Amino acid sequence: MRNWIGTLLYSMITASVHAVTFYTDTIDGITWKYYTSGNSAILGGYGEHGYERAISTSTIGAITIPTTLGGYPVVRIDPEAFRSCSKLTSVTIPAEVTTIRYNAFMYCSALETLVLPPSITIEEDCFRYCSNIQHVTISGQMPMASLFPDSVVKITDVVVTNGSTFLCANFLNGCSSITNVVLPNSLNTIERSAFYGLSGLYSFVIPDSSALLAPRLFPDATVYKSIQKLIPV
């Protein structure tokens, strides 16, 4: 009995310490749940009953994360904020958001289109079990296979966000279904094997083909030759 009471008291104390005060703001028919930290708004958060959802899990279709809620800029998406929002098909995240915490979009199984800003920190497993992602606008900071382990073979279109300056090693490695790639004018560095294995590629748009297009970037010689035909040097 004593151990049971001690465990209960510990759980109550832990919940009271970590739980935050939530607010809501309705924009374009969607009610958003958030809390504030300093002068910033954070979507989701840890409440009395665990992590809270930023929106209803029954929300359907495309959403754009608001730039402000309650007059505060939205700067972070907390763990599980959109977990199991299985009817979302498109998510656009504005530049004001600088961090997406782990498991934030876990089990968004209908999500097809994702638009991310150029400067954002994405923690582990943010998009775990998002098995239908096909169209991505993203910076080149992390390999796609690490960000989208359950949908990497389904991704067909990648646009690297304007403002991105480099593509990391193995950026598109494993994206065997990609057919279209668009790179921004801000890009100045491409690390090794960034485009390895893009056997289905038929559209490749880059700002300066003579500067960026080189055999060393494409270990697969067949892919390189096909891209040469698409983009005259």
C-alpha cells in the first residue's frame, strides 16, 4: 500500500511540475491549442494527461501552421502535436517555426505534401509512420531517408527551399521514386553522393548547371548522362 501511494504522489507531483497552461485560437475554422514560453507560442505541449494535440485529429485536408497565435509568434512544434492526425494531406510550416520536436507528426498516414522552411531543426522520428509522403519542399541539411524512413521510396518530387546553401551527403539516397528535383539559386555546395541512385529522374532544375553539375555528384554514370541531356552545360 505504501509503495502504491508513493507512486501516485510522485506521478501527481511530476504532472504538476511539467504540465503547462494551454490556450486556444481559432483561425480559418481550425482551433489550435498552444502554450506560451516567454514571448513565443508553442504548439502542443505536455498537459495533465500527457502530450496534447495542436489540432483535432479529425482535421481533414491541407493546413498551414499559423505564424502567430494569441499575438505570439509560433516558434516550435512539440512532441506528438499532430500525432495520429491521419486525415491531413498537406502541411505547410512557416519560417517562424525553428524546431519540430520528436514524434510531432507520427502516424499522419495520409500526409502527401510537406513544405518546410530553410532554417529548421527537425528531431528524430518527427515523421515516423508517415507512409504516404510524396511531395517535399525542404532544406538540404539532412538525408531524406533519415527524415522520412517510412515513405522515402514513395517521394516523387523534391524542391530545395530558397535560402538553402548546401545539400548534405546522401541527401536523396534511397529516394528511388523521385522524378523531379528543383534546386534554389542560393545553393553553393553539394556534398558527396547527394543524388545517388536517382534512376527515375526526368526533371532536374538547377540555377547554374556548369557550376553544380559534375560526374562526382552522380556515382551512377547512367543517371549523370541522362541529366546531362536534360540540362545542357
